[in-house]
Amino acid sequence: ARTAMSYVAKKCGVRFQPPSIVLVYTEEDKDKTRLHIMPVRNFSPFSDCSLAAEQLKNNPRHRAYLAGVSLHQLQKMYYLLKGHLRGESLAESLEKFQQEETIDPEEDLNKLDDKELAKRKSIMDELFEKNRKKKDDPDFIYDIEVEFPQDEQLESCGWDGDSGEEI
């Protein structure tokens, strides 16, 4: 009977030959750094990176090792592998991944299908969590009051005015 070990993920990467996800980790109570290599099988340039990442993260053989690795990080590794299979350089794949992960403020989210909308929302949620100040942060301030300069005359919008007209 094996006891459940706790692993601390240090780095996560991708190896192109043979295709695999590589994890550098330490065991919770030890200082020794180890390598866990997870071969990637049945993955093509047309595979779904999100699905592949979820399957790997939930795989009973790798679940304990990947507990400290975010699903987003695994998706990125699969995306880089997919780019390599399509003949792209690592730099090209990284640039494309960055473009897909960036939210365009001018994009009309009402025109997206459910899958793309969910992806954009997930990116926004992750960005919000990354930038959010928490109570334990050293630079956390509870009640911030900011005075905004009133240099210019405020513009009035038609919909927010008190015109008193009945419709």
C-alpha cells in the first residue's frame, strides 16, 4: 500500500522528440529535484489542446504530480506541441498563443459562439485573479479614495439626463 505523496511542481515544459510533457518537481519533505516525463500519444495538429490538458490532469497516473500545475499551463504546453507538429517554430507558436490569450477591448463578444465566449471569460477571470489585491498582500489598502480631476466640462449623455419627459 502506497501512501499519497505530495509533490511540489517547480517547472513544466514540453519536449518535442518524443512528444511529452515534462515536469520538474520535488517531494514535499525532500530537497531532491526530480523529473516526471508524461508521453503524449494520439495527439495531432488537429487535436483539442484543452481536452488533452484536462485528460492529462485527470489521469490517475499523473494526477498527483500535476496538482500544482494549472490547466492553463498544460494547455499552453499542448499548444506549443501542436505548433511544432504544424511546422511552426517555438517563437511563432508562443506568439500565436499570446495573441489568442490576449483580450481585444474592441472585439464584440456578443458575436462569439459559446465556446469562444467561455474561453474569453476564462482569460478575463484569470487576469482578474492575477491582478486582484488580496487582504494578505503587503501593498493591500482597505479603503482607497481617489479624487479625479475635473479639468474639462463633463459631457452629458442623452440617456442619463433628467429631462423629465414621459415616454
